[in-house]
Amino acid sequence: MTARQVAGAFWAALIRFDAEYGWSRSSHITLSMMLALFPFTIFALSLSQDFSTLDIVGFIYGT
């Protein structure tokens, strides 16, 4: 594939994304993920304070 074909495919995908309300769909998915992860993070942090011998936060986030 040439650079012109890649650019044309990218442009066509961007036009289709915009035409089919892709921006509102992607923002809805992002907001839903944030609203799901925020309470879980609060729960994980409060749980790690109760059980300070266990490294729950490190286990969850892989640190």
C-alpha cells in the first residue's frame, strides 16, 4: 500500500466515524468506564487501608 492509499483509507474511516455519530458513542463509552472505575478505585483503596498487611492496590494495579 502506498502512503496515498493509507491516507485515503484513514480519511474515509474518519468521515464514516463522524457521519455515524462516532464521537457521541465514544464519549458515552468513556464516561461509562470512568463512572464504573471510580467507585471501584475508592473501594480498593478503603479495603487496602483495612487490610494493611495485604498489598491489594498493588495487586489490582500491578505495581
